[in-house]
Amino acid sequence: MENAHALALRDGYPVAEGHMLVIPRRHYESLFDAPAEEGAAVWALVREARQRLARDLSPDGFTVGINDGEAAGQTVMHTHIHIIPRWWGDVADPRGGIRWVIPEKARYWIEE
């Protein structure tokens, strides 16, 4: 899939069936460095890719995210957005979702 400013393709190291990346055509380490028009085109393609994955795979949900900077886990220094289909049972307890990047902060709903 593609548009004038971005490409969508399957992740080379998928964490789930259908895991996709949306990548701007021009190089930016951070999506926040892209001009507004290009950033909007990237997000439009994220929406399109998500719709296709929903149609083709019928997942129960999605995790969508960006690792922005090395401290956030970015290992490929060309910005990209992950679209990861999710299914009930793919992890024992999905609550907290993306918050698990810092495990001791993830379970905010449990008072200690």
C-alpha cells in the first residue's frame, strides 16, 4: 500500500500476524520533523492499513505506536509507525497495553 508520501509494508520481524509498518518516503528520524502535509499522509495510510488488516484478519484490537528516539527504543533511525493486530489471548492480560514499555508503571489500575 502507498500514497504520495508514505509506504505500508509487512514488518520484517513481526510480533503478530499482519504486523505492518507505515514509513514516510522522505527520511525523518522523528515523524514530528516531517512537514504537516507529509505527517497527515502517513496517518492517512495508517488508517487505510488498519482498515485492510481489520477486513482481512478480523483481529479483536490493534496496538499502534511509534518508537521516537533511542531512549524510546527506536533502533531504525527512519521513522515508522507500527500497526499490530491483537487478539484476545495473545497475552495473558492485555490491560495497560503500550504502558508495558515501563513494566513497573503498567498496572496503574491496581492500588498498592
